[in-house]
Amino acid sequence: MSALIIDGNATAEKIRVQLETEIVQLRERGCHPRLEVILVGDDPAAQSYVAMKQKDCERIGILGQTTRLGTETSEEELLALIDRFNHDASVHGILVQLPLPHQISEEKVIAAISPDKDVDGFHPVNVGRMVAGVDCFLPCTPAGIQALLVEYKIDPKGKHVVVVGRSTIVGKPFAIMMMQKKPWANATVTVCHTGSGDLKPYTQQADILVAAVGRPALISAEMIKPGAVVIDVGVNRIEDSSAKRGYRLVGDVDFAAVHKVASAITPVPGGVGPMTRAFLLKNTVKSAKKFLKLD
Ligand code: GUN
């Protein structure tokens, strides 16, 4: 068997086309959706993510601006900037790129962003609303994975979803979303993590396996039930002197082996990554609509 390749680029493009129409309508009503991205420090991966986010905004008509701050920036300076954007009615979304330098508390920074502009869905108010199953900004990666399942008509209802990784950004929120009594959820969910020991007895039970750990080739073919759907969230840079940039991107799944066992699989790159970026745009438009009381 050879798995269906789940195309995140094509699905993200569909979302962007839909958003473009909505943005035209918002602009006709005098509302120009605006996202403010803040990057502290000079981490190359973070710089490249932020540049892509800004380009995505420009392509579909969102005002996307990035403030770049030095590595030595104090917590007070960053909090003051967030406060300014919180009080600026023309700003609909605020995103502080993580991780932050050690002198700045991520917890404080996330809590300082207005929950109404928290397009990452990281603020405790949005996390609480998500757990309660009420309207909120959903975190972009879990929401993007769910949208891929919808696009490919892979209904998690009644299935066993096994999530490897319990991060606040992906594993934990995705597990909660999948256990909700809602459409495109209602699954039985298992979460594995560093405390789980041998992963294989769990992953072999998965109808839908989500790997979100950050370890290349962690998920091997023997860990997969034949016919399972495999979602690879890992983005790992592997040194590769034959590549133009000197590295290539791989996921957490041994793609070459696993795609022979699975029924469907997301590639890296081109799977979950583009969907995360599309949902940031979607959340920014959602925020602008709320501002106009259209949502
Ligand atoms: N760093 C890695 N992923 C993310 C994300 O989704 N949002 C933010 N703000 N920072 C990140």
C-alpha cells in the first residue's frame, strides 16, 4: 500500500482564496485587517517564520507589520509595545514569536496580549474557552490539522486519536479539540509524552496518529497500524551539504517507511506547516470581523 499524500499547500491556498474575498468585503466597510508580529532576537528559524507570516499577509490584503527587537530587549519594553497595540483600534491581531530570550517571561507576555487580539490562541482566556468548547481563537496548528481532516473527509468521530507530544502549542490543545462532542471531533484520545515509556503499544492502536515532538524519524513503520492516518507536525532541520541552505527539513515521522503502511500521511514540508500559517490569517480576519460585529 502507498498512502495518500495530504496536501497542506493546496488546502491552505483554498483558505487564503476564501479569506481574500472576506477581506475585500471588510475593506469595503472601512476595516483593513491588521496583524502586528513582534520578533525578539535573531534566531534564524524564527526570522524565517516571521518573514513568511508577513508575506502571507501581504498576498491576501492583510496589513502585516513586523517589529524586530534586539536580544537584550527588556520585559518592560516588550510589555509596553503590547500595551500600545492592545489600545490601538486599528490592530486586530498581535503575535509575539516564541521562544523569547531568557530575561522575558513568556507567561507574562502571553497574558499581556488582549484576548480579543490573541490570534495565536495562547492567552489563558482563549485556552479556557477552547477547553469549555465555546467560541474562541483556536491555536493555529491544531486548528490547521483539524481543517486538513475536514478537507480529506477523515472524520475523527469514534476513532482512536493518539497524540505524541503534550506541548501547549500543539499536543495538548489538539487532544482537547479532538475529545469535544462536536463535528470533526468526538474521538477517543490518548496523549503520549516523555513519561509514557515505550510509545509503540500506544501508537499501534491509533486510527489517527499525530506526531508533535520535534525528533526526526521518531515514528517508524513498526509503530503504525496498517491503514492509519499519520499527521506529522515535526519541523526538524537536518544538516545537508547538498542542499542550497545547508540543511533540509524533516518531520518526526520516517516518511519513506511509514507512507507504505499508512492510508494517508502529511509530508514535511508541505503538510501541517502551511495550514498553521493559513490559520493565523483566518484568526486575524475573524478578529477584524468581530471588531465590525460581523462574527
Ligand atoms: N513559535 C513556534 N510556533 C509558534 C506559533 O505558532 N506562534 C508563536 N507566536 N510562536 C511560535
